[in-house]
Amino acid sequence: MHTGGVYDDLDRPPLHAASLRRALAPDGWRLEVMAEAGSTNAVVAERARAGEPAGLVVVAEAQTAGRGRLDRSWVSPPRAGLTFSVLVRPELPVAQWPWLPLWTGLAVATALRERAEVAAELKWPNDVLIADRKVCGVLVEVPEAGAAVLGIGLNVTTRADELPVEAAGSLQLAGARTIDRDLLLRAVLRSLTVVLADPEASRAAYRERCSTVGRQVRLQLPGDRAVEGTADAVDDGGRLVVDGTPYGAGDVVHLRPVSGP
């Protein structure tokens, strides 16, 4: 377990694990900070299968084999972001479990708006954007019945030359009010507590914050298919409705509106 010590980048200090644990305990979170992990989702999934109760949060200061949606890699320089996974065992009807990734993105966006004072929006299903640049990705996995691992990767001080793709961003590049990772981690986890406590309100809040709805989109579907059209809504199953047809999985591209003559 990593609790501080010597580090080589004064602009990227380590998390203060002991004080974070004290601050998060009242909400039922049990924090563990690792100097390095292949994948925090894999660490938490293994613990879930071993019977770990809900509330475990594992943060990696460096992640060497992180994964995003659609089997993409998630790479970030050490201590440049927040890479962590949360174990929840929600008492939800099976039909509501597809909302977990969406609610996780909502929790991050809400925390960033309130704590970092940035105009964070959501791209369906769970990417967090600032000015159309992705600053956070979410990967939710179900290692066993009744358990979900909520994986979050947030770019905090990542510089432009460190970003993997042009469409990515970071809080520092967006001019966030704070880039203190301790404060941001606390804010995200407290927001997650609130979001998971009231599913009905959180569905409404997600729909309000989702910038995909109402836009022209291209939806890349499994099996190398794609559709283009207007994103009409997010239905009660968390699916994106494009031109009247709901889709439960896919990669969305926001298309710029075509200028008139």
C-alpha cells in the first residue's frame, strides 16, 4: 500500500491516504492506495469474488494495464490523474443495472461541476466531457451476481503532449478551479453516494446532463455496423434512442451540425 514517500514530480504529489481514509469512512468507503496496479478493476473484481463487502475503493497511483470501454487501453502518467475502482452491491432490480455506468459518469460530472467549477457534460453512456474533450472514462464490470465494479479514470494534470488522442483533455487544461486529487477523489465518492441513493432522481439528472440527447450522432455498433441520426432520448433502460430505435451498446460520435447555404 502506498501512503506517500519520495516522489519525483513536485507538480504531482501522491495522495494522502491516511487523511483520505478518515474523511471517506463516514460514507462507508474503505480506501486502499496502491503505488502501482495492472488494473484497479481487476484488483477489485478479485476481491469481490472473494466476498469483499461493498464500499471498497482501490486507487492506483500508476496503472500499467488499464482498460476502457470496448477493450481500449487507458494510459496515464503516474499521479497525473485519478485511476480507481469502487465495489458496490446495489439492491436494484435487474432491469436497472444497465444504469450503473451512466450513474457513475453522472457522479463524476456532478462532482467536477461543483468542486472544480468546470462545465462537465456527459456523452452517452458515461464519458465525461469538458468543451467536447473527454476528461474521464468509466468501465463497469460485474464479477459475480449482485456485485459491480465501477472503474473511473480521470485526467487531472495530464498535459497536452501526454494525452493519447486529440479529443482527450484534462482538468488542468480546462482551467479547473482545483486540481487537488485528494479533494477531487472525496468529491467524486460523495457524489456517487448521493447518486446511488436515489435512482429515480439520478435518472432524471442524467438525462438533463447528457449532451448527446438532441444531437446528430453516429453510433458505432457491435459487429462493425453504424447508424447515423438524431439522438432522441435515453429510455428507462438506459438505452440511447436514435431516430426512434433504442440501442443498448455502442460508441457515440457527436456530429457537428451541417451549416446551411
